[in-house]
Amino acid sequence: MKTGYLICILSLAWIFPQAQDVVFEKDDFILSGDASEYSGQCFRLTSDRRWQGGGVWFNKPIDLRNPFEMEIDISFGCRDEGADGIVFIFHPELTTGFQGEGMGFGGLYPSLGVEMDTYENYHLGDPWYDHVALMRNGRVHHATGITDPVSLTESGQNVEDCSTHRVKISWEPVGNIFQFSFDGSVRIKKEIQLIDQVFYGNSLVYWGFSSATGDKYNTHLVCLERLKFKSVNVFPSYIRDLLLTGESYILDKLDFSPGSIALPASAPEELDKLVQFLKSNPRQSVFLSGFTDSSGDATQNQNLSRRRAAAVADYLIRQGIDPKRIHSSGLGETNPIAPNDTAEGRRKNRRIEVALMILRV
Ligand SMILES: [Ca+2]
Ligand SMILES: [Ca+2]
């Protein structure tokens, strides 16, 4: 193969990275409200009681510039005209919204929701039958929906029938196509500028399901069968715009020796404040990003920065912080904060950045 072709193919692979089947465990998900683990690959969002509300969220963001596909089995319970239904959500924060008729989607801004609604709220323009619609920004009135409500099933029959229903959800970024199918029938297929028009240019979002009951109720179950997407483990500087606290800082005194991943002697002084902060703020997560100066090989620098950030993460874990609250990545010589042509500038660029995020679930 000629080099030119190879470069061309590699370039295309870079522009269109392939989604991967995700091997998932229940630990990859964060539960909120009344949600709980259920048997197998299932989560129970609400139990069969009044005024319940629960959500389940994948704990890492995805990048909507990549395809996203999932197959799930959903159970809406056994009580026809029960309530309220289940919403699949994309949202830049790990947050669940208003309950009741909002089904945990209400008020989430900006957001995309696939509302699977089994309870007719007259004042929201709900049809009498169990329906699905594509909604945005936590608004549950159908007048503001992206698509009009259609019956969940092709035949129009009730879905609160004690059985499970196979749902497929997919996002194809090349054609901007969002698709939803229910029991093998495509119910929504919509071209939508998800990144530019719904999320205002930001492609990093979390995904999850939420549900609620009200005066009417049902057990709501979600069973994950197949997930195919790329989750994002690196947190470049622009993701800080998403952080609820907006706080990030540089571990100034953590000067690693050249080429070394051993924590310097200043580590306890520098990191124990962070440990104490995380212990006193149990809903806070931390993102550690390692950076190097531009000396040497870029790939080795990326590797070095990743291992240094991981060394800091290990220290926090040894001090008793739950590993699920710590994310680390290495960004190598990218994003310099000073010129690399002076010793002082290079020293500034060799750094670990700490960004904080509240898990508001
Ligand atoms: Ca409703
Ligand atoms: Ca029904």
C-alpha cells in the first residue's frame, strides 16, 4: 500500500472514530433518588408506589461526534394508566430533574429527552395513549417538543402490560440522525443538529434514564442489553465550562523530577488539603489532568503525564477517597500555559491540573 493511501485511511479513522461495544458493569452507573440495582443487568427506577423518582446515569461523558447505540429492555409495570413513564436523556451534567409529570427530565437545560409517557396529563398536551416524543431542555409540554407524540407501539396497544419491551436508541453524527425504535418498529427518526442547536456547540454529554410516579404508579425497570459508544476519559480544558463549581487549580508545589512518576516530597503538603476537601464534600468528584513541557517525544510525554496524574490519583485513593470519585488523564504537551522556550515556562507547563465537579444527583 502506498504511504499516501495509508495516511488517507488513518486520517479518515481519526475523523470518524468507530464506536465500540462497551463492556459495562453496574459500577459504571450512578443511581439517584429511589433507583436501585435489580437482578441481572437491570435497574429499578421506581418501585410500585406513589411519588417515587429515580435515575440511572453512565458515569462518564460521551462525545456526540461519535455514534451512539443502545439496546435495552424496558418494563413499564402492570397497571394500565399507571404513571408516569421513563425518559432517556442526554445532558451535560450528572443531574436528574423535576419528578412527577417531569419524570426526572423536567427543567434540565440544555438537554435532549426521549419521553416514553404512560400517563395522560391534559395540560401538557399528552395524547390518551402511551406515547413517545423527542423533547428538549426539560420541557415536557408537547407544544415545545422536537417531534409530535406518537404511540409507543405500532399497534397502539398499552405498554403497561407486565412484559418487557425492546427499545433501540441510536445517534449517527455523520447524517445527524437520531432514531428510536420500540419492539422492532421505528417510531422516531429525526435529523437534528444535536451538537450545534441543542447543546450549543458542546459535544460532551452524559446519558441516562429517569422515571417518576405520582398519584398513579408502576414499577419502572430498565435492563441494559447492548451498549455501543465511546466514552470520554480525557477532560480537556473546555470541559471545565461544564463543571458545576467551575473550580480548577494547578498543584503548584508538585514538581516531578524530569522523566519521573514518583511523587515528590511535597506531595502530602500539596495533596492532603485536597483529600480533606473531598472527605468533607462527599458529592464532589475530581478530575486530574497531567501536562508536560514540549521537550522530547510527544507520545512519551503524553504517557508520562498520564502516569503522573495516575500517581496523584493513587495517593488520593490510599488516603481513603473512593476511586469512583477520581478521574485522571494525561494530555502531554498540549495546552501549554507558558512559552516552552524558557526554563521557567517549561517548569510551569509541567503540571497537574485539578478540576472539581459536584455530582448533583
Ligand atoms: Ca404524561
Ligand atoms: Ca397504558
